[in-house]
Amino acid sequence: MLSQGFVSAAAIAASVLFILSLGGLSNQEKAKRAVWYGIIGMAVAVFFTALGPGIGGYWLMIPMIIIGAVIGTRLARRVEMTEMPQLVAALHSFVGLAAVFVAWSADLERRRVLAERAADGMMQEFSAFAALVATKAPDELMFLQVEVVLGIFIGAVTFTGSVIAFGKLAGKVDGKPRQLPGGHLLNAGAAVLSLALAILYLNGAGFWTLLLLALLAFFIGYHLIMGIGGADMPVVVSMLNSYSGWAAAAIGFTLSNDLLIVTGALVGSSGAILSYIMCKAMNRNFVNVILGGFGGTQGPAAEIEGEQISIDANGVASALNDAESVIIVPGYGMAVAQAQSAVSDLVRKLRDAGKEVRFGIHPVAGRLPGHMNVLLAEARVPYDIVLEMDEINDDFATTDVVIVIGSNDIVNPAAQEDPNSPIAGMPVLKVWEAKQVFICKRGQGTGYSGIENPLFFKDNSRMYYGDARESINALLPMME
Amino acid sequence: MKIGAPRESARGEARVALTPESAKQLQKLGHECLVETGAGAEAGFNDDTYREAGVTVVDSAAALWRDAEVVIKVREPNDEEAERLRNGQTLIAFFWPAQNEAMLEKCRATGATVIAMDMVPRISRAQKMDALSSMANIAGYRAVIEAGNNFGRFFTGQVTAAGKVPPAKVLVIGAGVAGLAAIGTATSLGAVVRAFDVRPEVSEQIESMGAEFLFLDFDNAQDGSESGGYASPSSPEFREKQLECFREQASDVDIVITTALIPGRPAPKLWLEDMVALMKPGSVVIDLAAEKGGNCDLTRADERVVSDNGVVVVGYTDYPSRMATQASLLYATNIRHMLTDLTPDKDGVIQHNMEDDVIRGATVTHQSEITFPPPPPKTRAIGAAKPKPKEKEATPEEKRASETAAFKSQTKRQVTLLAVGGALMLLLGQVAPASFMQHFIVFVLACFIGFQVIWKVSHSLHTPLMAVTNAISGIIILGAVLQIGSGSVIVSILAAISVLIATINIVGGFLVTRRMLAMFQKS
């Protein structure tokens, strides 16, 4: 058994290592080292806490850790990079569920300690957490209850919300926004009811209040995320990421454990910032995204002139052969068609021919922040030619050919030109400024927002219809 | 349908309306192609290349006009050709119906349908068959080449061992298709190019081609644009200002290329005799409006004139024909697009749909009736957009004022936030026990550090960031570890499950992050 001093020192070391691990993600090379800081931090934290004073149940703990580690390893080895959004959502749900369980246990321990205290007034030998509770004054116990309520509520919303997000991303639940009749009133009602239960609990009602509270929060999480469409998932996933952090922090308060608080706060703020960046990239506010749907238009949309002209592989190939600079703008459609390795082959051929090829990535392209970057990295596209929107947006005007693969709203000029458009003001990639734009698309149709894209009707746009992977593969043999 | 291209009868015309390439495309539409022997010779297409493309070569013009159901030509028909037209036949050519009323009547009488390529409306859908633009583009290019031919110096500035060569200064008047092509060609040869146009909205196009737009300081803002993207006549005051501007330029520029035309009128005189007199000897004036009387006083159509002070004034009118191969390729493609629209089902049957804006606009006689002038097209013409008013540059004082205002409001917001936050903390401190406040300090500081650190994370690493935060949020395992040794069985079971799933989270999260990061490779 190590003394409490050892455990605290380990906690400090772990906190510092976690901060370094997140800070290291500022560039690709440092990140490879930084992830080790995280791993070591975690190992230190778990090892020293487990050896700390008053910890028992090793016969249960160690097998569980081993089983968990095996499952985790298999998951991480098997997952396809296109499935990353699902995996992240699934892992969030675990944190949420664990938070609910830990908070429940905390309350059970509290009751046990109080019962013992009332029974004989004698302090018997308690295990770690129970011993801590036993030292608490009444007002501290009151606060502990508030923390338990918060932990359960946030944890439960995170759990069902993540399960639904997982289902939507994996295609197991319909991606369209669905709500029960009553819509957000149901959510509001459930929230009010939860508050009432929480007050009852604080006033000494039984453990059933916490069970009911968790059920209500499960419902809110389920219903809230069901009402959000597939393309808004980047915001949802980062929001849930944030929640899982706040849940951990709430549990940290309950357990009076600073390491949990620090880590929870880090994760919580990380998720919050990611959600903020995503919302900003869609020019919508957070509430609008979570409550679902695009707002009404402020007037008739500007009329679109011209026609969509289609082109065959020969035409695209000859334009690429003539071009000196090419920018590729991928979207979720590329991930759906699994076209990234075909795109990578095309890029290699173009680069071998001495052409300048770059990628333009919109912050909300894909179903997870930074998703496109990971897919392209998996396909062995070097990361230094994959640029962010702000880095590349001014270069379109001097580019010969732009290929848009499976993205729609993020290249919609209406966002800048038509103040009546539902997406007016959203920052978009200005692909139409290039000399020629080829849009690789399955068929005529609108994007997630359901609005027509004037880009397709521009004089310098050509539609290259077909499955993205087959279309790009068809180009490969024609490259000189 | 049989589509036939006769040899051009006009003197000096080298272009041809059918190329082997366009013939192949027409055959894909289900048509059969004919060509008069020798029709493409001057444009660089001999009879054999036509035969290779599956075109039937016909011996005489008479036979071609007899066999073909659709005759495609470059120039308007002469009397003999008009007589060969018969009922039900279609003729596609440049026709200039407004200037050729007698010929229009003659064609109408035969009952043939005539489609005038010069009447294709200027809407974006019809750009692919806008033969006037393709020809103007060639004229603009050729004008610069012709100028170079007559100009005794380099276009580009050079510093050589034998001394410094200044770049040629080129002035382009009228920035239509020809003018813009001339600007592009001259800038790519290295000349310093200035351009003028009465339509201010083209200034952006001029600047995008690399030329300087000569801006007139005129109260009634110069605006000579009319529907359809063409220029309209200007007021006398405006004209005076304009000439004054040109006079200033005359002594400075080496090459002047004029392309100013107003539809249905003689070309405006813009480069007067005194301006030519001001120019340096050896300078060149290329007048692309020579056919309509010329923009320059000295211009004589189809001739090269040298002024008293040694300025060369070129008034050729046949620039496209001087580049017959290129012109034929583009013109044949325009014709091919027209025929594609006339054959919507790609079955070799021509459907003359008079409801279609483009076909209606270009048709001048149909079913023994004159259908010129056409009603205005249903779609708005391109190029009529008005320029946006230029935004006023803020003065330094205004800039500083707005900056201080922004700074003040920012300070105000921050102070309010801090005050509200401080008040809340104070309230919380009143009710919360001391041990809670200690943890709360840690929490708030950790949030601050989190915000600072996460803002620096590169956008491209957001997915690994989510995976790694996922892994470290598995720290909740500590909560379960603290409880697992509890005396209560339920608590132990709950804690055991928590340990299990939190471990999955930690191990899965870290391993998948490592996998992802290993993929990021530098080129």
C-alpha cells in the first residue's frame, strides 16, 4: 500500500502529462510523441490510485482491466478509418454509462455510511471511497448529493445520445431528423421532471429518485439526438465529447479527486471548442444545430440560370493533363464511396507529372472534425498538401482545375452571393473562381441542407456523374 | 439527315464550316456528312482526311446543294447559292439579316429555313454556339500578331548585353471579346497594356487579363452598356472627354488596337487624324472595325496605309480567314453545337423547335415567312449586370476610431463577464463548503488550460484529438477503482462494470490514436 502522498504526486504527474499530450497535437510530428505522454499519464494514474490506501477488490479489478484491454485492442485494430465517427461515438457512450454507475455507487456508499453511523456510531474499517465519505461534514454531504445528480444527468444524456449518434453514423438508425410528437416540449418536460426529482432527492427521498432521474436523462439524450440530421453529426459528436468530459469532472467532485476534475475539464473544454469551430464553419449557432433543422428563408432564393452540363472521363482526363495546378475538394461522399485510395492514386500520378496538387478541406467536411484528413492520411496522401479552408481559399482564382468529390453545401456560392439563401453567410470554399470545376457526384440532387447549388450551373462547371470511386478509377489509365 | 458543306464562294475566304473532327461528332448524332471537293483545302483539311472521318466528298457545288438537306456555310449565300436553295432545305451560315434584306427576301421566297449564326442570342446556354465570339477571339489574337509583324521592336522589355529594350505600350480600345483576346495576347507577349471601354463593368475583366483600365473622370458616370453585353452610342460631352483621354495617350503608346463597334451602326470614329499625327514614327494602329468604316480616320478597308509621319494603319477585315485552320475548327464546333440542339433525340432527325429561345432567335426565315427580328429572349442576356459601387476606403482617423471602439466594447464585454463570474463565485463561496471551493479552483484553472491548449491544435488533427480525449476521459476508471473494494455487493458489481468499459475506452482510444497518427506522412 502506498501512502496518500504518493497517490497525489502521481495525480500531479498524470495531469501534467495529459496537458502535454493534448498540447502536442499542434503538429503531426509532435503528436506522435505526445500520444505516449497520454499513455504514460494514464498508466501512472491508474497504477498509483489502485495501489493507494483503502483500495481492495483486486480479484475483480484486475480481470476486468485485462478483459477491457483485450476488447479495446481488438476494436482499435479492426476499425476502418471511415468508421472512426462511429467508434468515437461508441466510446463516448461508455464514459457516459460509467459516470452513471459511479454516481449511483457513490450514493449507495453514502447511504451505507450514514446507516452505519446511525446504527452504532462506531466507525468500522471502510474501503477508500466510503472512508472518505465518512469524514465529510453534513454540508459537504449535501454538496456531494448535488454532484451525484449532475454526474448522473450528464452521464445518462451522454450515454443514450452517443448510442443514437453511433446508430446514425453507422447507418443502423435512419439519418433523417426524427422526433416524437411534441418535439422539444417533450425534452423540456423531461428536464423539468428531472429537476423536480433532483429536489426530492436532495430533500432525502430514496434511491429510486436517482434511478428515475437516470431514465429521464436517458430519454432526453435519445430524443435530442434523434432530432438531429446526419450531416450535423460533427457538432453532435464533439458536443458529446464535451459532455463526457463534464460528466467525468462532476464525478471528480463527488469523489473529491482532483485528477478526475482536471482531466474532465480538459476533455470538456476540448469538446466545447470543437463544437464552436464546427458551428462557426456552418454559420449557425449551437442552439440552432441542437434544436435541429435549418431556419426558414428570408425571401425567395435567387433564380439560377444556365444548365448543368455533364462531361465524360475523357473530358476530365484531358483537362487534368493540360492543367498545371489542381485542387481537390473532398466531402462525405468520398468517404461513402470509399474513393480515398483511388483519389490518392490519381494525386500520385498528377504529382509525378509535375503538377501542383493540393486538397482543400472545409471544417465540416465529413462526419467528424478532421475526418477527411484522417481518410486521406490513411490513403497515403502526404499531410503537407492537405490544407484548411482559410489557407487555400485565396488560391482558387489561380488554379486550373478543381475536382469536387462528394461535397455540396460546402462549395455552394449561394452562401456568399444570395442573402436569401438558408446558408447565407456560411464560409465556403470558393471553387468557382478556378478556371474549371469538375463535380464528381452520384446524380442530380441537393445536399444536406436541401438547397440547390448554383455552382453546378456555372459556365466553368462540368458535372462528372457516377460513383466516386469508379469515376476516379476510370481517370487513372488516361493520365499521361 | 444529310449535312453538306460547300466550298466558300466569297473571294479570299479560306474557312470551311465542316471539319473532320466535327463530322465525327455529327455522325454520332445520326447525321450523314457531305463536303464539296477542295472545300477544306485552304484551311488545311484535304479530301482524304474528310474521307477518313466518314464524310462523302462530292464533286461539285451543284451536286452538294442538291443532295444536302442541311447546308452549312461560313459566309452569307451569294445570288447563285440562294437560287439553289429549295423548299424544306435548311441553311446555317453567318447571314447579317439586318444588312441583307434583299437576300433575306430571296431566301424566304424559296421556302427554305435559314439559321443565322450571327443572330444566336447572348445567353449563357448559347455560348457554345456563339460563333461571333469565337471569330472575334481569333481576330483579337491575330490583331496583335499583325501589329507585331508591322512593328519594328520587341513587345517585351529586356535588358541585354547590347542595351536595354523598353516594353511596347499597347492601347486597346473596346474590351469586347476581340479586345479582351487582344489584351491577353499582348500581355502574354510582355507588352504593357492599357484598355478603354465605355462600359465600366468590364473594368474587372480588363484588370483580370493583366491590363490597366483607363478610367474617365466623368460626372455622369460612363455607362454605355446595353442589354446583350454590347455598347451603345455615347453623349457628345462624354465623347469629348474620351477623345481627350486618347489624345493624352497617343504620344505615349506604340500600338493601338481599336475594336469599338455599336450594333447596327457605322463604327464610331475614335482615333482621329491628329492623334495619328501625335504618334511616334513606326507605331502601328490595327483597326478591327475596318469593315464598318473603321475607328481610325485613316483606315481604308482591307489595306495597309502608312501615314505621313510613318505610322502604319492596318485595316484588314479578314482576320479569322487569315487563321483559317483555327477559325474553321472553332466555327465547325459552334455549328455542331447548333445541330446538337436541333437534334434533341440524337436520331438524325432535325426538330426545328421555334419555342426554344436560341433556335427561335437565330432563325431568320422559316416556312416561307421572315422571322426576323426575333422577340426578346425569355432568358435574360448575360453581361447586363451593373457594377457594384466601389466601397469607400476608410480614412486613417476613421480606422483608428473604429479600432478603439472595437477595443472598448471588447474591454466592456470582458469586464462584465469577469464581474458576473466573480459575483457568482462569491455567491457559491457563501454556500459551498471550503473543501468544495478548493476543488472548484482546480476545475476552473483546468478549464482555462484546456481552452488555451486546444485552440492551438491543428485542424487536421481534430479526429486524433477526439480519439485521445476519448481515451483520457476514461480516467473515470479511477472513480470505479476507488469504489470496487466496497463492502456493498451492488456497488462492487457496478464498479466492476465501470472498470471494464472505462478500460475499453482507454486502451481503444489510445491505440486508435496511435494508428491514426502513424498514417500522417510528410511528402
